[in-house]
Amino acid sequence: MTQAPTRRPAAKQARQPNQQPTSAPESAPRRHVGVLIVGSGFAGLGAAIRLSQDGRDDYLVVERGSEVGGTWRDNTYPGAACDVPSHLYSYSFELNPRWSRSFSPQSEIQDYLRGVAAKYNIGDKHLFNTEVTLARWDAAANRWLVDTTGGEFSADVLVSAVGALCEPALPDIKGIESFQGEVFHSARWNHDADLAGKRVAVIGTGASAIQIVPAIADRVGHLDVYQRTAPWIMPRHDRDYPRAERLIYKYVPGAQRLAREAIYWGRESFVLGFAFQPKILLAAQRMATKHIAKQISDPQLRARVTPDWQIGCKRILISNDWYPALQKEHVDLVTDGIAEVRPNAIVTRDGTVREVDAIVVATGFHVTDSPTYELIHDAGGRSLASLWSVRGMQAYKGATVSGFPNMMFVIGPNTGLGHSSMVYMAESHINYVLSALDELRRHGIATFDVRDEALREYNAGLQSRMKQTIWTKGGCASWYLDAHGNNTTLWPSFTFTFRAMTRRFDLAAYRTTAKADRADRPLETVAEGVPA
Ligand code: NAP
């Protein structure tokens, strides 16, 4: 049976205990909140906690899933784990001494997020199973009108924390819809599908696939792995944290923070190669080449798994069991492109027909063309997707877009990383949101809209820096680049510069209007005279 993997009707998600009802009566009036946060992954949950800590209770989080967690709730595929060490891949305000190993499995990260949500007691600030269907700016009322599957809302400020990796991308392969067996996306793993003894195909060899293939290889009857582009893979230096070490993290003041700092700075050093001097990465490429040589003896297979682009151009993957899995008797690496899918088989361009019972599509996400951007409309009804289809994704400091007042992203365009923790970037953006809210309150501001010239100048600087990065110069095609060939996804510098840049809301970059009770002050110029 074919499972539609892209969108889940929110109403079909299971309700968790203590969750609020998800649908409002037809006639229910629009509920107003100060801040409406969309999404409750690391970014949205972190924003909610910080708002609560700041004494701002006038907010609500709408989340289409049935609980917190975002991508860590959705990606339950076998072998799912983080490739950034958990001491760093966690909130700075909530270190967890109980991590069981350096690279935590998905279930442990999801448990951590559940635990954090419970500890900060913000469950009643969430509407789960609630999907945004439209958000439009009402210029007359100076507020966002947000329609959801759980009722209608208005908000002074809209915070989009949906993340870049939330909308699975299906491969556009002829005939795939006619496949009669199980077919599902890695991020929508169908746990009811019994793969034991079955002929299974995995399409893709990215970060998800290289975790899935070794995890299912011994369970299935036969496995075909369809590789379009070979990835660079480094050894995975993973280890259990023994009990004694965990006790040290728990009881010795500063020990875990020190471990976190060490990981942070070690990872930060990669930026030199990624963003400034790509030649530095050649040493890493030599290590990855040795990894292939050490794990594969067959020269033909070695050649087929060796990328023809420079390491770092796409995400550097880590695995000790990917190459061994490919060499198992019943596993085939298929590098001839896929021509079509038939009801019971995949046909490659050389005409070979391989019969399969199930297909796992590990083909990534809609990042630069996320359907979520179609749901956000400016005062004139123009969607963010339509704006960005012309000029590419652009947001001032990754957070704000001209023409979309009072809306902020937490981890928006050009905030992604290939080397370190996205939680750090999310926390930086949360600082920016909180600082913005402070400024609004302090100066009686009703609306803020980033000046077009500020956004243009910011983006020009960013794209100019992008030219010298490995992502531009490395000779690969990747999801980092949009249809215009611009890298609109990654942050091209050190993360501490991003932290510094987002520490304070820079009102001078924004056009603002005053609240009605400050109407004696001229509109558009409230920010003038405000100390920077
Ligand atoms: P991905 O990195 O975008 O990889 C998708 C794979 O599918 C690539 O090998 C791609 O080939 C292939 N593909 C796409 N369309 C195809 C088609 N039509 N026919 C054949 N092959 C096709 O996706 P992902 O593996 O899900 O990872 C996405 C991102 O999620 C990662 O970059 C990372 O940021 C994050 N992630 C992180 C972790 C972690 O440990 N922290 C784990 C998993 C994912 P090409 O290379 O030729 O495009």
C-alpha cells in the first residue's frame, strides 16, 4: 500500500494526555495573543521557554504534530541519531548530564525535549495537532491573522519556527505513484511496514540514508541502495559515556560546560575551511579517502563510492558502518540512474529491472522551496513563496523580511550549519526575538518592518562572503543552493559572529509605527533618536 509521505492531516495525529482540544467551533471568535509561535521543535520550544522565563505569558505555540520535538519527533527511522555531539546539541540553559553517548539516538533527543517541555511547564501554552493554513498581515489592525485547523487567531507578532527540514521532498521519478508495495519517506517512517525478509530499495545516500541502510540491512531479505551522488564520509568517533563520566557531568560544577565548550571550539575551527580557505579541507578529504581505503578492498566499489567533488561542499557525513553495509552479500549499490518505477520494480537507465517489495525514499526536504512559505501573506495578499521565487530566500539577519511586518523567523534563511549545533543558532535568534519584544514595549511600537535597503545590503554582504566558501567552490550540486544557484541556506561564518549580530534588536534597521496611545509621535520615525 502506498503511503502519502509529504503532508499529514493534522487531525489524524494521536492526542497526547493533557493536550488541549484541537478544533474550535465554527463560530468561535478569533483569539488574540501577543506572540504566536509556529512550530515546537528546538527553535519554537526554546522561544516559548524563554518568553515564559521573561514573564511574557501572552503567547501561544501552534504545532501540527501531536507533541513537541519537530524534526526529532518526525524522524523515527531506524538508526536515526544526531551527528553533532549532544553536549553541544542541547539548550545552553538545560544541559543534560544523562546523555548516554556522544552522538545521541533520536529517541534520547526526543525524550530530552519532552522532559524540557515538562520541566518548564509550558504544555498549556501549546495547541498540538494544529496546522497553520494561512497567515496574513492585516495592515489596518496592525496584526497577523492566522487561520489554523484548530481555530482562528490574531497576533501582534508572528514567530515562524518551523525549521528548514520539515517538508519531505519526494523524488520526481516516473511511475513512482504506481508502485504497489510500501513506499515512504525517511522522515515519515512507516513502522507498520514489516521489512523483515523483504526486497527493499533505499533511494538516496545523504545523512538519513547512511544511518538507515546499516540499521535495516540485517533485517531485510535484499537491499538495493540507489546512489545518485557519492557522499564524503568520515569515521564516526562515537562512544558510550560511562556512569562515572555522567556523574562527573552531574555533580562537578562546570565539568559539562567545559566539555561543551571544547566541542564548540573544536567544531568552530571547521569554519576556517568551510567559509574562508577551502584548501584546508583537503586534509579532511585525505582522511575520508583513507576511510574508504580502510573499509573497502574492492577497487571498483572504492571508485563508485568516491565523490568527484571537494569535501565540505555537501554535508560531511560520519559513519563506521555504511561501507561495511554496502559490502554485505545481499546489499547492492546501484549507481545507474533510475529511469522509472513500475508497480513491483525499479528500472535503471541501463534497462535493468530490480523487483522490490518496499521503497524508502531518503531524498531530503523542500528547503529553499518549502510549501510553508506559501501560507504567509503580506498585506496585499502576496505570499512569501511568491516573493522568494523571484529574489530567492532572503531575510535580514535570517529573521525578518521587508513587507512582512512583525514577523520573525527563528532559524530562517542563511542560518543553517554544516559543522555545529543548530540549537546554538536557534538560541541566538531567540535572543533577537526577545530583544525585539523588549524594544517594542520600551518604545511603544506597534509595527516594525525591516527597511528594504537594510535587507538588500545585508544580503549582498552575505552573498559576497558566500563566493569564497566551499559550498560555492566545491563543485557539487546541493540543497544548500536555490534555483538561482545562490546559497540561501547556510551561515557563511563563525557561529559566534552570528550570536553577536543577533544579541540586540537593531531598531535603526526597521521602519516602525507607534501604538495608538503614542500617536502624538510621528509614525515611521519612532525609532529615531533611540540609542543603538
Ligand atoms: P539529503 O542530504 O538532501 O540527501 C538526499 C539524498 O537523496 C541525496 O543522496 C540525493 O542525491 C538523493 N536524491 C534526491 N533526489 C533524488 C532522486 N530524484 N533520485 C535519486 N536520488 C535522489 O537528505 P537527508 O539525508 O534526509 O538529509 C537532509 C539533511 O537533514 C542533512 O543535510 C542534515 O542537515 C539533516 N540530517 C541530519 C542528521 C544528523 O545526524 N544531525 C541526520 C539526518 C539528516 P544527490 O546528492 O545527488 O542530490
